[in-house]
Amino acid sequence: MTHNSFLDGYRTPGVFTGLGDFEAEIDGLPAEVGAVAAFVHGLLIHEGLTGAYGVTLAPGRADEKQLHGTAAMLRQGMRLHDRPITEVRAPEHRVVGVCRHFATLFAAVMRRKGFAARVRCGFANYFEPGKHFDHWVGEYWDGARWVLVDSQVDDLQRKLFNLTLDPLDVPRDRFLVGGDAWRACRQGADPMSFGVSGTEMWGLVEVYGDIFQDLAALQNIELLPWGWYGLATDEAGMAETALIDRLADISSRADEAAMAELAELLAADERLRPPLDRVAETARAEA
């Protein structure tokens, strides 16, 4: 059973999902998942896919992917083009980010629309056959279940990657949250099929790190993909298999009972806690 009090925690803005002075404009968007995803498509562009949109980034533009908060993304969108924030930008006027930015903006707007929504970190197996790419998506409660939404994937990307799945309802076997990916590897999946596209960062350590990123996001702390913390920064922690298996199970379930179990673990082991001081400093710097 999912209680409203649990869901309410995902209906209110977190440290990086407040909309700042843009709430009134965002209120003008339809309260519908497709409309929210289209808004995200129209504001952001993925750093690794700029060429597909015919965009060559000017010097310094790639630094936009270091933005954490949605309000900061929206402000940058206005700097690039001072039209109403809800209007679709030409690709060259979109804020540069990575998959995490798409997912975070999606969750922020869905929360404003009254939905329980959150960000998930894991691996997508729909961009290249046989590969599980490190990826972030949004997730919202539709009244009966949590639905995965890849708000990065627009019509151009559906054609580019020859996708047949519905990005507004991604099947659980096509996107594995961190905990599911860890369990898959423990059950015989090839760890070297899991990693970061375009890099040499592949293998079980990437799955290990994503468990922590996913757990932070479930606490409404959407870190940047390279913002590993605590035990995740120590590869030796992978040897603590009982603990990591337990964390992976929490990531996989992600329900009210799982989050209560996580809270107990966090209270007992500081190595598992997200870097709250760093998060608060970042939020202040972007305000």
C-alpha cells in the first residue's frame, strides 16, 4: 500500500527542483505527461547529441551541464533567448545538459502539476543493442504505479536510435534502476555491458556508483552524474556485498517500506549519506 504522506514527499520541490520565479509560467502548461516532456525537449539539448540537431557549441556553452537546479536551468534558458520560458527554443538556444538534467526538469514540472514525481538513475538498454548505457529518467505516480518517462527522447532521437518503445512509459526491463542493474550483474549479466557511452568507464564499478546516485535521487537530491559520494567513491566498498545487496534491493523496491529501511541505514552509517553540506552550498551558489 502506498500512503499519501509518502507520495507527498515527491510532490513538493526538493533542493534542486524548485522553479523559482517561473512558477506562474509553468502553471500555464497542461498538466499532462506528454506536454511536460515536450516542454523539457524544447528547453534542453544533450551535450552528446548537439550534432544530431545541427548545433556546434560556442566556447563555454558545455559548462551549462554543471548546473544543478531547475531554476538555474530556466534562468539560463532566458539568457539564451528571452522568449516566454514555455515556448520551444531552436536547438542552438537550448540549455546544454545531460540526461540527468532532462529527468530533473521533468520531475520538477510534474511536481508543480501536482504529481508525485522523482528522478531515477540507472541504465538504458534501448540506445544500442547489447549495451546498457548509464542514463537518468523521470518517474511519476499515475495513481496505481510508478511510470518511467524518458523525457530526453524526442521524435528526432526516436528515429536516430530506431526506438519502438514509448518514452512516456518505459518498460522496466528496458531501463534498469541502479539496484536492478546490480542484481542483474550478480545473477550473471556481463558487467562490461554496463557503462557510460563514449567513455572507457564500463564495468561493475559503474553499476555500484549508480546505486548511490539512485538512492540520493530517491531522497530528492539529484546529484550530477559525476557527483559520486561516500562509500561510492571507494571501490573497495563493492566487497561489502551484503550491504550493497541491501542497498540495491532498496533502490529496486523504492517504496515506502524501502525508504524507511534506507533512513535506518543512513542514521547508522555516515558513508551512505549524500553530501548535504556540498548540496546546500551548491544550491546557495545557484540561487
